[in-house]
Amino acid sequence: MGETNVELARRGYEAVSRGELEPIADLLADDVRWHGGDPSAPGACDGRAQVLARMRAAIKGGAVGELVDVIDAGERVVVIMRPVAEDEGAEAAPVANLSTFRDGKVVEMIHYPDPAEALAAAGLG
């Protein structure tokens, strides 16, 4: 039996937090999209190369935060994380990505500044 989508998402996030992109590259579909609700907005990523470049920049800039939770929603998974706070000593509010899987690969990630919005979009809130 293969890994569940939750296990795949957790493994991918943990790899990124260690600065390892190869494991996450294997989880991304060639045509994966990552955006904040509008795939045509500036800053949206279209394709594995763009997503990996964005992740590489986040790793290099020290912007990969802490994994809070990974919640199963069938073919979708809500990944809740706490970003690195901009002010030293402060704690950043959690954010979330709603990731859609097909055949063990992530085909879309939608960023939500509020985890409740991601949970609602996944039909869990």
C-alpha cells in the first residue's frame, strides 16, 4: 500500500524544512500550479520548475516555517504552517496551503493566509 496524501504532504514539507528539494520535486506534477486563489495573478507559479524555484528562494532566505498540522480531505490535504516571524521574538500567525493530489502527485497548491479559509475550501470548515 502506498503512502496516503497526508503522509506524502508531511514528508514533502519536512524535506523542504531540511533544505532538500529532490524529495518534493518527486511529489510535484510537471504542470503543478501554486497560487493564492488566482492562478494568473503576479507571483503565481505554473509548473514544477517555478514551484521549485520559489521553494529554493524560501529556503535560501530562511523563510521556511514550522509545520503545524496536515489534515486529510480526500484527494486534497490542508497543510497548516507557522511562517518565520518578521520580528525576532514574535510569533507569526499560521497560514495554510490546500494541496490537491492526483495519482500521488501534487497538481495544485492554493495558499490561504487563514487556515480556516483553507479548511472551508476543502469542505472541512
